[in-house]
Amino acid sequence: MGLDLYAGVTHEDYPVGHSWYYRLGGETLKPKAIRAEVIASGYEGYRGDEIEAIDQMAEPVRSQKLRALNATVPRDLKCDLARYRQIASDIRRLPRNGIIAEHPISSCPYMAISLKYAHLSNSFAHLTRLEKLLTQQGDLFG
């Protein structure tokens, strides 16, 4: 049994954010490509409902809350980008001989980069939405 179970399966059988995509040799995307993918998809991130609720508030509370949220997202993004790049570098140093690495999927760089990809996608989605909303004037009278 063993690895025969995975014969014929390639990274193309999984989406970019899936840990098996990386484990089976898929290339890590550059942050610009991840952001472009998020924008093209229209994804609003896991905080989309929260951001929408803030957008419905009357000014000046709306703008204050949007700016406060906009101050935290780039900080998180910066940390996630540093870790993503580190894990991508670690993965590039792993052997690329078609053999699946020995360590379990739950404690390996493939799972870690999959999670960081998700974090980056969410941060880029939140930033994109916040940037758009902060350029618009909200309702002054709710």
C-alpha cells in the first residue's frame, strides 16, 4: 500500500491553498500573485461581515472604526508575509525527486505554508475592502 495510494496524483489535483498542493511539488505563489488572485475572485475575507457592519454605521464612528481596523491588518500581514517567505524557503530546500516527504502532514512545512496562504488571502481581502471603503464618505446621519 504505502505511497502507491498516491500514484498518479499531482499538485494540479489540489487548489493552491491546500497542503497537498505543496507536498506534491506545487510552486509557492509570490505575495503579489496571491493578492491578485484574491482581488480577481472578489473574496472579502473571514471578516467581511464585520467590515460590512462597520460600513453601515453613521459617520464619524464608521470612519474611526474602519481606520482602527485598517491599522491592525497591515501589522498582521507583515508578520504573515515574513513567516510565509521563511516557510517557502524551507520548502524549496526539500528534495524534489517526486517522493513525498516523510514527515506527517500535520507537522510539516506543507501544512504551515497552507495556513499562511490562507492568512495572506484573508489579510489581502480585508485590506482591499478597507481601502475601498476608506475612500468613500459614509452616511452622516445613519
